[in-house]
Amino acid sequence: MSEPLLIVDVQVGFINSFTHHIPQRIAALINSGNYSKLIFTRFINSTDGPYQRFLDWHNCDCEPEINIAAELQPFVEQNLVFSKPGLCGITDELASYLRENHAERVFIVGIDTDMCVLKIAMDIFDMGIEPVVLTDCCASTAGLQAHLAGLAVLSRNIGAQRLLEGGVGNGSLAAPPQN
């Protein structure tokens, strides 16, 4: 397998003032044509899951919040969307897909840098596959500090040389003002 782009949880329920720019940036990245496959994850907050049980957080449990962001819908192949409960990172199905397709490196973008992006990148690293996080195509629903905290942890755990810019952020770490 040549190098896929893994798009983590860029779904309606995670778009806010800190993340609104991410779908457009990822669409621009996809349009570059540099990736062999586009793989999506989406978080589904199940009623018996830890977010509802322990944190009393009930969002992202159904449509439209679990839907992939509209800007990315034209790129979605349903057989390459891997649903996941909670912070589980790589599901068994996604891990099998990556192994069966002999992935050696995976480019990662998405929401939340400090949670799901971080967990998935570290799981891919543990699988012996090189994760490359494109920092200008990631953000956190909790804001810039959470995004930077996620990047700091990733730098230590997967190596700073695996944190790169995708070239679509115009050098900005923070979300641009909403129009």
C-alpha cells in the first residue's frame, strides 16, 4: 500500500469555533492527490460507553453529529469509514485493514489532537507503522492550548520529526476567525 491519509473524527459534532477550518484544510490536502487511500474514523458515543456513564456527556450519539463533515463527504468511501466508541484509537477492523494492505506509513489529520488523533497516532506507532501527523490539519475542540498539548505529547512519544505541516494552514496554528 502506498501512503494513506487517515482522517480522524472530522464529523459534524466536533466542528466548533476552534475546529471549523479543519474540513476545508483536509479537502485541500486531499485535492493535492498525494494519498493512495482516504480512511476515515468517526466517534459514536454509545449509550453504554464511558463518556455517557462516567462523564455524563451525551453528544455524538446519533446523526447528524456522527456524520462526516459536509466538505469531506465527496471523498468518503463507506467501506473505508471505521466507527469507534470512545477514545479506543485503532479499532480491530482498522488495524486489520492496515496490516492486510501492508501499510508502512500513515499520514494522520483530524480532531481532537489531544485525544483521538493522539491515541490513534500512538496505536499506529505501536503497530510498527510510521505515523506522520500533519499539524496544520489537526485541531482540538477545546482550543489551541489543547491542540498544542497534544502535539507536545506526540512529539515525545512518536518523535518530533513525525509532526509535519501539510502546507495548507498558511503558517497559522490557531483557527482563523469565522466569517
